[in-house]
Amino acid sequence: MSTQEERRRRREAKANARLEQGSQDDQENKMQEQDPEARKVLRSKYRELKQSIAEDDEELGRLDSNRFHELVDKMDDLSKEVMKPREQIADAEAVANLASKLLGNVRGMIRRSGTSPSAFVTAILAKFGNRTAVDGEVVEVQWGELGLEAIGFMREAPGVCTMLGPMDIEPKVRQAQAPRAKRARPTETARAEEVRDQGEAAAKSETDANMEIMFNILRRHRPARLDALVLNRHSFSQTVENIFSLSFLVKDGRAAITYDSDGTHLVAPKNAPSVDARQSGQVSNTQFVFRYDFNCWKMMRDGLPEGDELMPNREQPQPSQPPTQPPTQPSGTPIRKNSRNRGRESSRVNGSDDHGNESGPEGDGRRQSKRARTLVDQFR
């Protein structure tokens, strides 16, 4: 019974894999087979939509108008036909224009609901104006009472108005600049191009290594969630580097980005097309637009459970320091003696010269002083 159940599960898994592969192929074929004329018509519709957003300023500001919902519905219908990055940029610009226009209308409504200048002057005259008893005309404004009423909003501390700073206004004497020492010109000039090439080669090798690590992870976890693949919980910069490596894999045709029924983006490995297929035009490079900033990184970090990240954390190499060597001690005993010029001379007596290398009349033919012979005898 268990064997039959296991066979049935294997057949269902193979069928689901074939259906998933077929949906991915259909989506890629749809993106590649999109007519250029249809894309041009779609971009023209987006231009008309942006023009409508700019012209319907008053209509969007009315509370009883349904124009905003109409524009949003039209934008949703157009976004279903977007397949290429150029149309994605047009869709994003339309959304940004509509949002900025709506924000401006809301701010204008807030300003219009406040106090107008005419109402402010009328209130001042009603409270601080002296009216006549006959016709009620304002003769003058009680400016003193108005000032006392407004002084509480000034928030100024009472004090004496004096000049701030030192009272001495003598001009400062400019200090003479010391002459700069002439620096010797270097014998060899640095070549900036070679240094830049070395940095580019190191960055390229690091990017290639990250791509290989990511592709091996995709082969083990297929398909993998996009956020789990590129997220590094401890480093925003390494997350951006992972997205950069994923873009190269997608561009080379070694990875494909899809989504399931829940809207979760998935990444699966692919076999890269051959060089002949690229040259003959049978396949074309595919790219995607990915907006990512620090706030997106924090939202992705909060939404993904800790421990589900697939890419490892890359430790920064620490510069190696040479081991410090203790100072070497001299292999002898220093001897200080006074010389005739009132200075101090230092000589050294080695242990190996105690026997057989004595300086004296018999050794080097020079006469030795009595004081020097006494010092040598003491250190033997």
C-alpha cells in the first residue's frame, strides 16, 4: 500500500513540474513575441492617460467627482498589457503623476479651509477697534492692546539690547606663511588606468563568484523565493550586490523570474542559450526593472522569517598585520668611560673575546692604559 502511495505522489510531482515549466515557457514566449506595433500603441495610450491627468486638475479636486476612480481603473487595464521595461517605466510615470496631482489637491483643500486674510482683518477690527456711537464706524485701532495680546506668541526673553561679541575690533595681523620644503619628484609615475583596471578585475571576479554561488543555490532550491534569495539581513550593501548578481543571471538567460497564484515572485534556474542561437536571433536578452532602496530592505527584512535567507553572509577580509618582533639585545656588556674631551664613549666587551682576543701589548702592538686594563679585568 505504501509503495502505491509513493508512486502516486511521484506522478503528481512530475505533473506539477511539467505544468509549472509550461507556464514559465508560455510567459517567456509571450514576452518575446509581443508585437512592436502593439507596444507603440500601448505607449501612446499611456501618453494620453498622463495628458488626461494633467488636464483634469479641477475635476480631481472636487469631492463629488468620480474621475480619480476612472483613471485608476484605466491604469489597471493598461498595466495588464505591460511586458517590457520601456512600458513599465511609462506605467510608473503615470502612477507617480496621478499621486502627485492628488497630493497637491489635498494640500489645496487644507489651505482653502483655513483662515483667509480678509476674515483675519475683520476679526481684529471687531475686537480692537473703537466704534462711534452714531453709525458704528471704526475710528481707530487700539494698537497697544493688540500688541499686548500678541506679545505672548513672540516667545522673546526680556533683556538689554547690546552688541554681541568682543568690543576690541582691531584687525588681526596676518601670520607669515612658513616656506614650504621642496619635495623630491618621484622617480616613477603612477598609472591611473592600470590601477583602475586592477580594481575592475577584482570587482568582476567577486561578481562572478557571487553569480556562481547564487546559481548553485538555485539548483538546490528550485524554485526559490526572490526575497529569500537576495536578502542579507545583516547588510544592505550585500543585498544590493545579490540583486546585481541576479540581474546578470537573468540577462544571460541562466535564471527566470515568475510568480505563483499568490503573487509571490519565484526564481528558477535555466539552461543558458548557445552562442549560435544568440547570433542567429532565435533568442534575445531579457531584463527587468527593479526599484530597491533602504526602506524596501527594511520591509523585506521584517516580512521574511529569520533563517530563511539562502545567500551566505560574506565576511570582509581583515588586513593582516606582521608579527611584532622583540628588539634584539646586544650580545655584549656595554662599558662607558670618560674621555679627554669631557664626553662619554661607549664600548662593548663580547663574551667570546674574554679568552684569546685581549687587547694589549702582545695582541695588537698598541699600549693600553692602566684604567682600561682595570675595567677589562673587572668584566672578565
